[in-house]
Amino acid sequence: MAAKLGTSQIKGSDVVYDVCCSICEDDDIYKEGRFYCKKCSKYFCDSCVLTHNKFLKDHAVTAKGEGDNWPVNKKVDDTLELCVEHSTERLTMFCEDHEKLLCQLCLLHNHRQCSHIVLLADKIKSTGQCIDVAKIAKRIEELQERLEDVVKIGEQNMKSLQTSYEYVLDEILKLRRQISETFDRLQQETIRKLEQLHSSLKISLENESKQCVEFISKLKEYDIYCSENICSERSFIINKKCLDQAASADSFLRKQIKNAYIEFQHNKDLKQYLDSCTELGNITIHEAPQRNCVDPNRVVSVKDQSQFKVQSTTDGHVCFITGICEAFNGEIIIADANNQCVKLLDQAFNLIEQLQLPASPHFISKISPNELVVACGQSRCVRQIHFLRVDKGRIVKRNNIELEQDCHGMAIHQGDLFVTTSTVVWQLTMEGRLVKKLYEEKSRHFMGRVFLL
């Protein structure tokens, strides 16, 4: 069967295949292996793959050239005996001082002062022991598993990085909207003050104009020249009223507003602060502790355990933790049913924030890097769903909804919240808006049955 990974040839022909059909090759018939089954570890030609797929329908078959599942052709690599540093030179010696393989150039350039240089043939004879292939293979296998774990962790880190990027971008846009709303409010308030001042000055100017017209009209009523032809008493009255009116007009003219206009003096401190800003906030890198990628089928054993005190001075009862989740920055949120609250812990498990709830929390789930949902209630009557947010070391309430029936469980899937009651499965948005009723069981034995939705 060595031919399946080497070079095979059809009898009486010059056609050479990279791999041959494993089934045909057993009968000394050489056909090109164009399909590969990872479970069977065999290659199949066009005819044999039909039989394989008919009886083994659950096996995934990969065609040649499709995806990364097609195995690499393992040919003898002549470059293994060549020096890594000097690619044209063969490895012929071994430096026991540095535990390193050498070629002639390595000896000449880097190991001339070494006292224990031996030929590879002599080294093999002197050791007189076989290489423990099983031990090396086991170590390689362990290293491969660790590297695969790192790849899985890298994929998770990429998702976490993308999530944190989207969260920070949303925070930047949200801050920009808040700043815009603040400037809109300042603009409206300043314009309102401008309109009030303008209206007040306009009314004053209009009143002055009216008073001027009234003074002009009254002064015209007194004909001082006609007073010479009337009796002295009447003439005296006219002159006195005319002088009084003239005095009032003169006093009014001295008090009138002259060249009234409006000025605007901007807030220099605000402008200076904005001019000094180069960005809306600091962008920093937070490196969370690395976590190993765990195979879900692998048995997990507890190697160590520690106890931390999360009791606060305001707690009236012993803590009873009914749920726990982690924020994107490594902070821990726990649900304390006995004290009807959720608590925020830092990465060292120190209590930094506590938010009281109207009822005991029973279920808690994370719906985004810094948002979570908590189901609250008394005893088995759990009908409140509270949406919370972790923001700068604080837990903030967003909103809450009331269910018509008791909540028996919650789950997050593809950006939606799913809540189960005793008979119904509800789908809700992350804002708590009801999307639809996915399923309703009208029999009496719903709680003892399992459904795949």
C-alpha cells in the first residue's frame, strides 16, 4: 500500500499518478485516486467512489483539489540531509558542545573552536542505541495538539477582537451622537436667548417710536402763536402745558436707546478645549489572560480551587450565586439570589459594584461583550426579564419586560433572545421586543418532553 502516497504507474503505460485508487490497487489495477475519505483513509477512483458513497453515506468524501482535507503527497525529501543555513551543503558532522548538526561551512565559520566535533557515522556507532521512535512520535503528537489548540484559541481571539472592535466602534459613534445632541441643545438654548433679547429690544424700539409719534402729535396740538389773541388766563394755560410737554419730550429723548444692536461672545473655554482635543478618547489594547482551548469531549478535572469573599456590607443574607458570566474586559458578573442583586467583580474577584434588583435573579446570560440579561422572580414565579449593561466599572439598568408566564430558561442565539415558559418558547430581540411565538405545547406533559427546534 506504500504506492498510494508515492508515485504509481499503470502497467504497460507511461502515465504516472500521484495517488492510486486503494481498492483497485489491491487487485493490481492502477487507476487514479481522485477522491479521498478521511474516515476510511483510502483513495477512490470514479467507479469505486460510487460504491463507497452508496454503503457509507455518512462519510465525507473530498475530491482532489477541493479544500484542505486532501492529504499531502508524502515523497522522500532529499533536502532533509542539507544544512538549513547553507542550503547546498550536506550535514556530515555533529557538534557535541552545542548539540548541533554541522556541514563543512558550519564547521569552518562557527565551530572551529569547538573541541568535540565528530562525524555522523561515528556518532551513530558511539551511541549504540536505537532511537525511541515511539517517544518522539508521542512528543510530536503532543506538540501538534498544543499547536492545534493555539490555532483554535487564535480563532476565538479573532472573534473576540472583532467583537471588541465592533463594540468600541459603536461606543465612538454613540459618543459622537451624544456630543451632537449636546451641541444641538446648546445651540437651541443660545438661539432661544438670542430670540428673547431680540424680541425685547424690538418691542422697546417700537414703543419708543410710538411715544415719539405721540409727543409729536401732542406738541402740534398747542399753537403757541395763537395764544396772543386769546385771554391771558387761557394763554398762560396753553404755554404751561406746552412747556410741560416739551420737558417730558426732552426727558424722553435723553433716555432713549441709541444705536441698539446685538453681539455674540462665544464660549472661549469650550472652543479652546475642543481645539486642544485630537480624538474623542483613548484607544488602548486590553490583553485578557490566555485561556486554553478545551475539547468538549475531554474530561475536565479540577486542579486547584480558591475561595473569594463577595459579601458586601449591605447584604442581609449569605450569598447564593445562581449565575455567572464574564464581560469582554475580564470583569465577572454574578447573580446573588439571596440578596436580590447582581455583583460586578474585577479580574482579581474583588467586589467593585452591586446593583439591587426588585426580585431574586435566577438566570443570567451575556448578550454582547458588555450587556447581559437577567431573569428575576420570587421562588418559582420568575416573570421579570431585566436588560443590564456594564459600563466603566458600573452596572446600569437598560430596560425590563414582564412575561405572562413563569420563565423556565433563557438562551442567546444569532442575536436573539429565546425564553421558555411552561408551555411556550418565545423569541425576543436584545432590546426586549417580542418577535414571535416559536412554539406552544398544549398538552399537560410539556415539561417532561424534549423538542428539537
